[in-house]
Amino acid sequence: MSTLCSVIKFENLQDLRRLCHWGPIIALGVIAICSTMAMIDSVLWYWPLHTTGGSVNFIMLINWTVMILYNYFNAMFAGPGFVPRGWKPENPQDSMYLQYCKVCQAYKAPRSHHCRKCNRCVMKMDHHCPWINNCCGHQNHASFTLFLLLAPLGCTHAAFIFVMTMYTQLYNRLSFGWNTVKIDMSAARRDPPPIVPFGLAAFAATLFALGLALGTTIAVGMLFFIQIKIILRNKTSIESWIEEKAKDRIQYYQLDEVFVFPYDMGSKWKNLKQVFTWSGVPEGDGLEWPIREGCHQYSLTIEQLKQKADKRVRSVRYKVVEDYNGACCPLNRGVRTFFTSPCTEEPRIQLQKGELVLATRGLRYWLYGDKILDDSFIEALKNVKTGVEIGAAPVIMRRTFPPRLLCSVETKRAVEPLFFLSLYSRMGEVAYPDVQLG
């Protein structure tokens, strides 16, 4: 019993609530369907257990299922690791290089970011994954990546079983008219015939499972290659975004400086060992990190502060001229706006005509920004500590409106917004739908 408890640990029983979410339900459903159908097809119709190959094949199917589920639940319940509440650097002077999280009442350690879904600052946060209903970060990055590797491999094996089952069971039933060559199918035939015949229902279930297996192989396989690419550079998805923004900031202002990512050890093998270890425990405590020669311990956080300041400089205030009810995918705002709606769980904020919105960045049909309540509250926010992250709200705007409507409003602002939007984690964003801004 103690061995089992050491495999997967629950901080409390409330962690089991993570299973009550559409992401884990769909993910576990796909795993259950593909695994079950692969075992049934293999034993009943393709590769019986009384053969050596059939026994080995069955054991491999069970092995895939166990390893996939182990890494999946470990990534879900072990969690990414959170910055302790009230954390601050040992040297008080180092706090000037860090952002302060008002929600967690703590400074954000290097490489950590606040997740609005988890409501905590996550160590070495990569992203919040809806499929495990948890963040991918320092402690579960290895398990999450192994899950992304094992799932396509297991689904590829299952897909092979599905294809061969349908081929061997339907071959003698198909007639092309011109086929005069007889292929020996004795290795696949069953004598006596199987207890359960391969009927229409079995064919439909196998075909459905094949579609799930192929779709999972392609989708999850692509995610694995994305993850392993950034791991070999010792980065996270958020840090890759920060690096891109750093290059954009330097180019925009034509600065004579070069941003060097401080955590790349210069060797792919050394970077890989930062995540994958024989003990299963990642290197480091999640608060302090080894850096490459010539870099500062807070090089990344200093760049984040520069980008925060740059975002406030570039912010533009708009006035809403149409009401919006907060729909996730508004149909009444145009087809293009509907299909380009952000694929996130963040709620959209309702807007009413006459309200003010502070836009921080924009896409083709959407603007991301912050809703402003009133001028008195804005004045009070002037004394709020820079970097406090409370929440956010993306604003949607259609490009069909003339540019002069956007230029006729008040432009630059130098005060703290009501809700501080994190451009780097993208986890605190909340979206507005397609509204006309004046």
C-alpha cells in the first residue's frame, strides 16, 4: 500500500475533481476505446492468444495502456509545482528584478507565471493543458512529455491491429471481379470459427476506433515534437513567446542590445537532462536555475519587466460603440470573427456602449486589452505596484471599420490598467467578442 501511495500522491481528495472536466473525460475516453477495441479485435478476430505472437501482442497492448495511463495521471495529479505563497528572494535587493503577484502575495520566481485557472504561480510554467486539467510545469514536464510520446506509439500499434482485423475479416467477402490470384489467408483464419462473428457492429466499432487512433497519433504526435523541440533548448512555450517579443521590442525601438536566453546550457543533452532524469525528479528546486556563462540570474525577468513597460507605452484606449453580451463565439459579429474566436476557456467580458477599453495588442479580428471602470479608479491604480497580475480581457474588433475611427480616440496611456494582461503566459486573458470600437 505504501508503494502505491508513493507512485501517485494526492495533496488532498479535492484533486480528484480534476477528473470532472471535459478534457480528462475525452482523453480517458479515447484511451479506453482504443485500448479495449484493440484487445478485443486482436483476441477474437486477428491474433489469438494461443499463439506466441498473439500472446506477445496482447502483452504489448496492455503495456502501452499502463504506461500511458501512468504518465497521464502522474502529469495530472503530481502537478507542475507552485511557488510557495509569500515567497521572496533571499536577497531583498533582488526583488527589484521580479514581478509581484497580488493573488499569491508573493514574488514570481524566475521562469514562473501566474495561472488564472489554477489560481497559483506555477514554477517553470509551460502552459495550462485542458486535457489533464492542470498546468504543465517544472515537476510534471517529463511525465507530460512522455505521455505525448507514448500515446501516438500506442495508437499506432492499435491502428495496425484495426487495419489488419478488417483486412483479414473482410478479404474473402470482397469481390473485385478481376481478381484471379488467391492469397493464403490460413494464418489469419480461425478454426473453429470465432465465438463472436465479425459483423456490422464490430466493423463499425473498429472503424470508429481506427479514426480515433489515427487522429490521436497525428494531433498528439505534433504536440510531442513541439514539446521536445523547446525542451532541447531548455525553454517553455511561454519563454519562446517572451524571446520573440524581445526581438520585436529591440527591432521596434532599434536598440543596440541583444537578448540571450539565459537557461540554454549550450548542449541539447544537458538541456534534456534538465527535464528527464533517471530518478524521475527534475533537477533544481523550481526557484533557482543554472544559467549559461555571461548571463544574469534575472536576465529573463528583467526582459519581462521591459516588455511590461513597453506594453503600457503602446496601449491605446478605445470607446465601445456597440453592446456585446459576452458570447464565446458570437454569430452576430460576422462569420470571420466567429471562426477566429480564441480557442481558450477564458470567459469573455460583457461590454456596453460607452465603456472604455484599453487595447494592449491585436490580431486580425481581435484586440486584446483591459476593461476600464472609471477615471477615479484609474487614478487609484497609479499607486498599484507594477507587475501585479489580476486578470485580463481580450477585446474583439472587426477590421472592416475604417482606421480613422481608431485614430480619433485617445491614444497612449501611462497608468496601470484595471486588469493586467500577461502577454507571456496568455493564461490570464479573457476575451471580448466582435464589437465596434470608436
